Amino acid sequence: MQERDDEPTVSRAEQIEAAEREAARQRLLAQAEADRIPVEETTRAVPDRRWRRGQR
């Protein structure tokens, strides 16, 4: 049998490393989602119109 040179060979160590990287990526994404503050819960600066018209 002849070995095919056009298919890349991936070592077991490279497979494990790729799996660890993906697991770390998923943990980071999960942590970022947990820390995210929904836009509905943030406050927005709204100008007080009374100051522009000389206080009522």
C-alpha cells in the first residue's frame, strides 16, 4: 500500500493541544458571557433640559 502525501498527518500531541486550546476558548467565552451586562441594565446619560433653558 502506498501512503498518501496530500493528507496532512496530525500527531496525537497536536490533536491534544488543539483540543485543549478549544476547551480554553470555550471557557473564556463562557466567562465573558457570564460577566456581560445586558444593555437593558446599563444606564445612559440623558441631558437635563432644565439646565439648558435656565432652570425652571
